[in-house]
Amino acid sequence: MDNPEFKEDSVREEIVVPIIKGLGYGVGKPYQIIRSRNLLHPFVSIGSKRQPIYIVPDYLFEVNDRAAWIMDAKAPSEVLVKSKNVEQAYSYAIHSEVRANYFALCNGHEFVLYSISQIDPILQFPLQAISLYWGDLQRILKPETIFNNEQQKLAKDLGLHLKRLGFDQFENIFFPAVPLTNIGQIDPEMYSTSGCVTNDGEKYVVTFDFDALTFQQLKGRIPDVAFNDLSKREPGPRKSIAFPNRAFVVHIDCRVGDKLEENADEIFQPLIVNRFI
């Protein structure tokens, strides 16, 4: 690994190929390896913005003609966590012509596996320890089991999606005509609303969090009785109000939050409301 001649192509041939063959993938169907597939439309769409795809991963794996996961080999000097390599591989995996649930990166030193529904790796280990992690790799990536994983049953989170694409660098992201169907009190002195959006044919759950000062901007935009009730902070369970018969539409200026939230079922990344327009 310290040999300067051991580069990305060496990682592919000497390290990656034995792994993917050991998992049961080959050149023919039904568990097929497709090398360096170009996209007909090399961008992903976020509303009216087109985000270009900068990489063509080394391997796309199909199970019964359905994209299951992708893998990109990197040079030993490349970083595989919290880097552009992760953003680029993610943008390819979620593309409408691919729609793979997993993507992996390997630089010869380390193997890192991601799910598109989570921000952190679901598996990360040094290659010297692969024998200790081989059972986990098989459990998730074997052709016979890859579409049975429980993680795929969770709704995709828009905040995680935007962060993976690098939109956490923007201070202002605009959502026009957002229907408010529910508002809940959360701690500390925060409120939250959530809903579902469709982008490029994919459905995502989105959570908007906002503080008490921003909540005041909803006065006159939601019913007075709901506004007054939510303004009160009382001991006991936090209040939540739904509007089952009518949605109150607002325009939202927001940013991707810094904090991951977690409940019993999922991990998600709220968007923080800068203002209601």
C-alpha cells in the first residue's frame, strides 16, 4: 500500500474485485457487475436546480435487472468519510436512472458502506479486518438478501438528501407554497412541522423546525385559536395541532440544520426555518 505505483487501478484489481466476486456478483445476469455506466442525463434535479454528476462509479451492481448498489474505488490517499467523494457517489446512487439504496467506497486501506437514507456510514472497517466484517457485508450486500434489509422500509428524509448533495453550504433554501397541515411544540422553545415532498419522482419526508420568534410570523396565517394555544407552554406533554380540513399555505426560507435527530424508527435532519415569507 505504501508503494507509489499502487494507485486507484491497483485498488480496483487487487482489492475490490475479490470482494465483489466473493459476494456473488459476476459479469452475467442475474447478479451482474456493470462497469463505468454513463448516465443519459448526467445531473440530478432539486426543484428547478440541476446538480451535475461528477463521477461515473467503477461498479454498478444489478440484481435481476434492478440497481442494488454502487461502488467506487479510490486511490489510497483519498478520504472516504465527510468528503466530496461521498457527495459524488451519493448523487449517482440516487439518480433517476439508477436509484440504488447503497453505495460503497474503498481506497485499499478502508472499506466504507453507506445507505442513502442515513448520513453516517452503516459499515466502516480497515481492510486488514475484513474477515471480522465479512458476515456483515454478506448480510447487507449479498444479491439474495440486499432488497430485504429493513432500512429500505423507512421513508427517505429530505434534510439528509440535501446535506448529502452539499446544500448545507447554503444559508437560504426556498420552498414556495408549503401547506401547513400540522404544528407541534418541541424542546427547547422550538416548534416543528412536517410533510411529504416529491422530487424527481422520489418521495421524501421533510421536517421544518423553527424557534418561538419565528413562530410569531405565523400570526394571522393560521387560525387564532391554534396560534394562541401553541403559544402557551405548560407542564406535561407538548402540544400538537393538526389542520385536518384545510392546509394553510406559506413560503419558507430555510437552511439545512446542523443536528441530526433520532427517534425509535429513523434518523433525520430537520431544515431550520429562517423566516416564513
